[in-house]
Amino acid sequence: DAKTTQPNSMESNEEEPVHLPCNHSTISGTDYIHWYRQLPSQGPEYVIHGLTSNVNNRMASLAIAEDRKSSTLILHRATLRDAAVYYCILRVMEYGNKLVFGAGTILRVKS
Amino acid sequence: NAGVMQNPRHLVRRRGQEARLRCSPMKGHSHVYWYRQLPEEGLKFMVYLQKENIIDESGMPKERFSAEFPKEGPSILRIQQVVRGDSAAYFCASSLLANYGYTFGSGTRLTVV
């Protein structure tokens, strides 16, 4: 039970921003929101995580709704190398802090 | 810092043989996690180990599968008497502390013939 809902797939044009949505309506106060991505034939890669405030790093930005029931991963300028499966994951104590992966969103980037 | 190293990258075994998958965590990381990804499916948690201890094995099949993380050396995922259904990519991840982000290895792709 991944406790998050993401679209199955999205498509973007190269050099344009991408907003990947995630719903997590059952989130509790201590659950962190994590994003990982998996490029073809590779292991997952950490992207970003947050608790309440928006977060930025060199890869992406994470916008968290005020009620924390949803979040959006923002890639500011998509490149072909960003084509991957993006996983939105709640890090919950109930799971002993382990990451439970759902189906994720397949992001396709067109040149 | 070499990252999480898994070997072999590819492993072929005949039905009934044993498969041993090795994972060396990042330097300083004492938390190791194993995941399995069947073809065209998502990542499924198998086991969480912390130096010499199994913390959570809720995702491990009850038979034929075992994991260890000895005081010295890599973590080992062992599959005895492999069957065709064990064919999958097996990923290992490590973290510095239990609630830190994971660093994944490139995986071992097991093919059972």
C-alpha cells in the first residue's frame, strides 16, 4: 500500500518545465514526502524530499500543498535525460521508515 | 566514494542452483535494503538489515531466500534452488541513518534458465 496516487504517464517537450503531481490524502504529520526516479535499466535515484515547506535542489523543486495532501515535483527545464519513472513515496513510521514504491509516473520527453 | 556496488551485474543460473548477490554499501552506511523488480513491474521491498541484524524481512519469501549483512564484508542476498519466477532485477540500497535518503546500486539481473 503505497498511499500515494500519481498519473500513469506524462509527456513533456524538451526545455520546458514539467509538473509531476502526487496525491497523498492520508498523510500524517510525521510522514516525509520523497521523490525518486528510475532511468531505464538503472537503479532508482533520489531526487528530493520534504516535510512541510517547499524545497529546492539542483535537480528539482518540491511544492507541498498547505494541507500536505498533495505535492508537485517540478523539473524546471526537461531534458531527454529526464525521461524516467518518477516515484512519489511517503516515508511513514508504520512501515518502519522503509520506502514503499508504487507504480510511479512514466515521464516521456519529446525533442 | 564509489557509491553502492552490486555484483555481479548479470547472473545466469539453471533451475535448482543457488544464486548469491552481493552488495557493498556506501562508505559509512550501516543500513542496507534489498528490493526486487520483476519484468515490467514496480520495486518490491524485500528486507532491511543493519550490520549483523535483520530489522525487517516482511517482504522476503518464506522459503529459499535469505539475507545477511556481516560485520565485515558485503551484504549477501542468497536464493537457493532458483526457479524461473526468480528471474528479476535485484537492487540494493544503503543509507547513513534509518530516516535518511537511500542510495541505490545498479542492480543484479538474475536470469534463471
